[in-house]
Amino acid sequence: MNSEKRGLGFYILTAFFALFVLFLYGPLTTIFILSFQGPNGGLTFPMNGSSVHWFKNLLFEQQAVGDFGGAFSRSLILGLMTMMATVVVSLLAGLAFRRRFLGSGPLFYLTIASLIVPSILISLGIGLAFQVFGLSPAWYSSAFGAHLTWTLPFGLLIMFAVFNRFNPAYEEAARDLGATSWQTFAHVVLPIILPSLVGVGLFGFTLSYDEFARTLMTAGTFNTLPLEIYGMTTNVTTPVLYALGTVTTLFSMGIIVVALVAIAVLRKRRARKVAG
Amino acid sequence: MTLSRLAPYLQATPLTLILAAFLVLPIATIVMVSFWDYDSIQIFPAFVFTNYEETITSPVTWNTYINTFKYTVIVWAVTLFVGFWVAYYLAFHIRSTTMQMVLFLVCTIPFLTSNIIRMISWIPFLGRNGLLNQTLMGMGVINQPLEFLLFSDFAVVLAMVHLYTLFMVTPIFNTLMRIDRALVEAARDAGANGWQILTNVIIPLAKPGIAIGSIFVVTLVMGDFITVRFMSGGQSASVGLMMANQIALLQYPAAAANAVILLIIVLLLVGGILRIVNIRKEL
Amino acid sequence: MTKKTTSKGVSRRQLLKGAAAAGGLAAGAGVVTGFPTIWAQNPITLRQFGTGVSNLNAIAEKCKADLGITLQMTALDSDAVSQRVVTQASSFDIADIEYWICKKVFPAGTLQPMDVKKIKYYDDIVPIFTTGKLTPESKIAQGTAPNTVGFVEGPESKVFAKAPTQWMTLIPTIYNADTLGIRPDLVGRPIKNWKDILDPAFKGKTSILNIPSIGIMDAAMICESAGIMKYGDKGNMTKAEIDGTIDFLIKTKKAGQFRAFWKTFDESVNLMASGEVVIQSMWSPAVAAVRSKGIPCVYQPLEEGYRAWGGGLGIAKHLKGAQLDAAYEYINWYMSGWVGAYLNRQGYYSAVLSTAEKNMTPDEWAFWMLGQPAKADILSPEGKVMYTVGAVRDGGSFKERMGAVACWNSVMDEDRYMVRRWNEFIAA
């Protein structure tokens, strides 16, 4: 299959892959097209003229209900909090799992359990627990925790994949040269795994940013963006929702591009360091 | 010496604390509340089995579970098929890492749009006057709009496949990438044809990835409620949706009992998958 | 959108608005402290949540301008609303909930009854919410009528009073009479009764509401109209009546009569606008929303009458002192006319009609409330043309519509059983 000439299989699979991508982009295309509805258009076809009216409406005018701006900034901050916590905690845990320690098995299975417990259950559980203990839930406390139960397992699994392939020879070499364990970590281990950490962070951010079910009963007084959009559907029936979809997609793409550039720069720098 | 022996414990502490606070404790609460009693107004501490009794003895529960299993099996099968071939294509037919990464990103971009908005947008895509029907009618393939495209089991499965295939692709791709290409060459030199290589070499080696992907998909589908509600037009039930309805009507103990049952079933399913493959070693 | 509002009929309305608001402010503050309080110097923030139906930013803005009170509005779907009230008592100051939800959540003790002596317009509230009768001779409709859960027995009580007392649970804000919405261009026949939704011609093109407490009432109206069921009290069915209704629904569903069940406002609009459905139970502004997209849609009055609903503002238990004063002041302001006019212009009804009238033009009033043909274009609160000259509101005047209410959205004694059966219907 890795032969020089492309076989029939290659073309069939290319077509298959293309269809798959087309399928993935179906709804996105609808959103994109419909966000350019005319001022009197609705959320469904047919198009009623075309305009950038709904983008203007989204960005410069106040909506009848809801507060996109506030919800968006909450989601953004929550996403960043989750991102940082995920990176730090899963890195630490990943390091811990490189050695044997008492209770490592149960902790591993607990982490896996965290991944497989249905979202709505976590949401209900945290909501109920806060109620039973008389705490008031808020997006930065209960919802933050709820999001971590989703992002941490992903983070840890990625760290496992990284460390399973990590060659300990680098560390041994550093230690032989007299580096302390902190120096070894900071100057040898960290630079090597940094691109993966960026990946973990990215994962954490996107998972948190669009999380709905886990936030549903844990958000407290104020809505995050997915909740806000859901709440707005009780009143808003204009393509401004699609305009919002288009804008947030472009925004997230922006974040990804930034992250990719960061990874590329890190790689290059490392390559230069190694070379120099 | 002591510090280095202590290190893993310190390093594992944050994870343990977070999981204890936001996973163990909430689930303990759910288990506790599932024994509480409630009326149409309030829930109050008690120790009754009525919630379980009502849940287990009701034919609705059974129908709902059967329906949910139906979705799970179909979605699992479809995502496995699609996911495997997509991962296979990316791993074996795309040669440069950069291209692999680019194609991967192409697949992830649709997931950056809010899920709720994407759900709403299926209506103009699949609806009676939707993009798909109009295209098909314009091409002369059909002369009547296809009604089954929206608000049906088909629509639910389609949307779930759309949402969850990538969870299958990623782990399978990961394992496929780690297969030593020399093994494939060796099999070819030994006279194996493409099919034999696939079934005897690649699929067995891809098992851990398939297992992880299956765990993702099975648990996501079992717990889903929003997709089912939107895509079936409220006409189908799933366990998650049943729970969401009970929560909405403030019948927390009933929802909690349901949750405990769901949790047990999901854990059994995942336990079964884990018995087949040791994913921790294979990662 | 907001800008357009101000450009239309500014001078006259502005004047009235200003006058009424000033009056309301002075009066409202007077009740509480004896002299006008200026909240701008003593900033007060109230957190209000409710469904998107009435949780409007325009109200928050106007409130800030008139009273200096900052309202933080959070819009939720109706499920989340009742959960918030019961489980997260400290997360809000003002709850905007429906009366049937009130029946479920008030006994949880997270809201405090309001002293009607501090409610300036109490005597002007439409009597549906106090005595239950629109006019002295009208009959109280079935179901959870607002007057049955509108009062409690004392300031600390959680028990609903049978007759008006000094302690009100919710201050009514908006209400309406719901019926079937139709696409006149697609149904191709006159629609007169609730049972017309069962017409085989509409197979796969109908929809009802999937909120049990509301949907069951739609279903009951349909069953009664089709002669399938007779109810002692639709609003409080016996187990047998619930069984009969649900069994019929299951049969109808299996026969493929329904296209979908909707739960949120936007779903009903999308179903109708996209032509997926041609006849369904609907809310009045949803009909307006379909129509604003240039698609014909009629809110069809039916012989059996309407299914009504109402919402109101409740005050959180934890409010006290200045915040509580501010909440009363906000509520008095809410009823002083500007908001009422705003809501009436959306096709809903407001609780105090006399003040709302002063904030509407005579033509608007005649169109929305008296059921007379429009003499000029009728605009939405955002300034969009909703009806052109000569149009008449579906269903006619306030008296004709609210006078023909057959039942209210309800929470029944057999609620737990009903919900189980409803889930069965959805799962069938």
C-alpha cells in the first residue's frame, strides 16, 4: 500500500474521505449561507434576499433578549481557566504515573470513569451536591469543576501517549551531566513535550468552550455562551443566531491558527537549539 | 530520597482532589438522592426504593433503554466503519505529517461552531424544503421531498454520526500510526494479499484504538439527550432525555435513580470493552 | 432594531412615557420610604431570570433610565426556569415564572409573598388574577387559573389561599390566550375546531407542545373537541382521564399524524416557517414572528375556546432592606404602563390595562385591545410593520379572547402520574 503507484484503493478511499468531509461541512454550510439572510429572513430556507444585516445586528445592536457579550466573555474566561488547569494538572498527573505509586490503578480507573460518566449525570450530581451542601453554584466554581471532569481525562490520556513514547535517555543524559531533577525537567523534558502541552491546552479550551450538558445545572446566576444560545432560542428566531455561529467559528479557527503557529515556532526553536 | 518517593503522590494530588470533589462527591450525592422521596413540589430525605421500583417496573423505561441501545448499536457500527476507513486513509495513504495534520484540522473545524446552532441548522439542511431535498429534486433524483430525512430515527443517527465519528477517528488513527510499517512489508513479502494484511495484521494491531473509540462513542450516545430531542423533533426518547425531562419537572429522585441505573449499565459496557483490551498499556 | 423604535412617533409617545414613568417613580418610591429614592446614587442591582418571552433587554434599559436600578436579565428555557427557582435560591433576586410553575415552586419556600399594600396598582390589576373572573359574571376557567395560586395565607405562608389576601405570590406581568396557528396558504380549508388538527389531510404536518403541563391541555382540548374524551375538570384529570388522553395521543402518534413536538419558541416558528408543519399549537408572538418573514400565518380562534397562560414576577426569599424596596419599586414601575404597552404591542396582554392604554396610541389600543381594524400600519416594539392598514387582530378584542378561555396550563394532583404517562407517549 505504500508502493510508489497509487492503487485503486487510494482513489476509492479519497472519494470516501471527501464525502465524509462534505458530510461534516453540511450544517456548517447551511449556517454560513443563512447568516447572510436578508433583513426579513428566517432561520430556514428559502433565502429572503441577502445581506450582512445580521452580522451588523449581532455586533452593533442590542438583542431583544440575552447578553451575547457577557456570555461570550464568561465562556472565554472559563475556557482559558479550564485550559490552564487542564495543562497543569494533567502534566503533573502524567509525571506521577511515570512511576509506581500506591493507588495509581484506582486513580487511573477513576479518571477513565470521569470520561464515561454521562455529562448530564455530572451536571445533575454537582448541582445536587452544591444544593445539599448549601453552596451557590457559579460558572467559575461548579461549572469549572464540571468542565474539568471532562477535559482532565483527555489531558491525561494524551500525557500517557506522550510519556509512553518518551525516551528516558535524554533525562539520564542530563542527570549524568549533573543537572538537578528540576533542571532536567525544565530544560530537557518540558521543551520536548511542549507541543503536546499546547495540544492539551487546545483540547481543554475547545471542549470547555462548547460544553452544554455539563454546564446546564452548574452555571449559577449567569449563562455561558452555549447556555445563552439555548436560552435565546426561547425568543430569538432570526438569523442572528447563524451570524453568531459564523463569527464564533471564525474566532475559534483563529485560536487554532494561533496555537498551530505557536507549535511551529516552538518546534523550530527546539530544532535550532538542538542544532546549535 | 524521601522527596523523590513522595513526588508522584504530590503530583497526583491535584487530579485526585478535583475528581474527588467533582466526580466522586456528586455521584455519591446522586446515589443518596435516588433513595429520597418526592411529591410534585419538593424532595425530602428518606430511604425509599419507590424511585427504583417505578423506574424498573415501568415499560417506558424498558422501551427507552431499548431505543437508546438501538441508537448506540447503529451509531457505533456506522462510526466504527467510517472512522476506521478515514483513519486508515489518513495513516496509510497520506504520506506527509503536515498533510495529515491539515486534513485532521479540516475535519475538526465544523466542531468549533456551537453545537446548539449546528442542531438548529440541520432543519434547513434536511427539511422538507431544505438544501438536500431541493438539490435532489433539482437534479431530478426525486420528485417528492423525502420526509424521513428530518424528525426521525434516521435524523438522530445521522446527527450523532456527525458529532461522534471524530471520537472514533482520533484513537484509531493514533494506533495505526504506531504500527511498524516493516510488519506490513513482511506480511506482503510472505505473500499476503491486501485483505489478509488488513484482517490479520492491521485490524488486530488497531484494536486498542478501536476500543478507546468505542468507549467514547458508546458513552456519548448512551448519555445523549440534546441530539435526540432536536433531531427527532421530540418524537423519540432516550435515557438521557428521560432524565432531562424528570429533572425539568423537579423529580430529582426519579432522575437520580435513572442516573444510577444508566451509570451501572455504562460501566458494565465499558468494563466489557476494557476486558478485551488493556488500554493503559497500549496508549 | 432599537434605533428604529425611537424614530417612529417619538414626540407623542415620549411625552406620555415620561409623564407616566415619572408618576410611577414618584408613587412607587413614595410607598416605600415616603420620599423619592434616587437609586442612581445608591446603586442597586437586581438579578432577574425567566424565559426569553418577557426577559427583554429593552425593559432593563428603560428601568435603568427611569429608576436607576440595574436589571441583570438571564434568559433560560422553561425547564431551567423552574429548576433555578427551587434549587438555586440565592442565584436570583426576581423570578419571572408562569403560574403553573408557581404552583410547583412556591411551596419550596424560595420566594416571599408580596404585600399588596405596597403594590400601587393592585386595584387596577385585571381581575383574572385576583378573583379569577374577567367580569363579575364570567366563569373561572379550568386548570391552574392564576387566582388559585395568586395568594398565600400570610407573609410566611406557603399555602395557597382560596380567596385574595394581602399576600400575593406573583405580580402578574404577561398572559395570553393560545390557540392553533395555521398556514392559511397550505391548509386549504377553514379551521374551526381543535379537532381539525386530527384531519387525515394534515397527516405528518401537525405538531403540539412537548411541555407536559401545557401539552396535556392541548391534548385535552383536542380530545374533548373530537368527542373522544369527556372531562370532569380538564385542569385536574383523574388517572382514567389521563390514561384515555395519553392512549389516544399514542395512537395518533403511531398513525403518523404528528411531524414533531416542539418545546421552545423558535422551534414552533421554524416548523411553521419552513413548511414542515401547517397546523400546530402556537404562541401569539410566534405567529407574529412567522408573519414577519413574509410567510402567511394565522392565529386561528376556535369554537371551544382558548388555552390560556400567564406569568408573573416573584421576589426571592433572601431579598431585604434596600434591595427589597428596589424590587417593589421595580414592580410598581413595571405596572405603570410603559412595559404594559410594550408587551401589548407584541401581542401579549399586560396586567394593568389602564396604565398601558396611556402609553399606546388610540389606534394601537383599538387594534390590539378592542379588535378594531388598523387605521394606520401597526408596528412592533422594534418598529417593524406587523400589520398594514385595515388588518384585524386574529380572535378580536381582549374581552372576546380572554373571555373565551376554556382552560389554563395546569399542574394536576396526579402530576407525577401524568408526567410518567407523558414520557410514555414521547417514547412510544
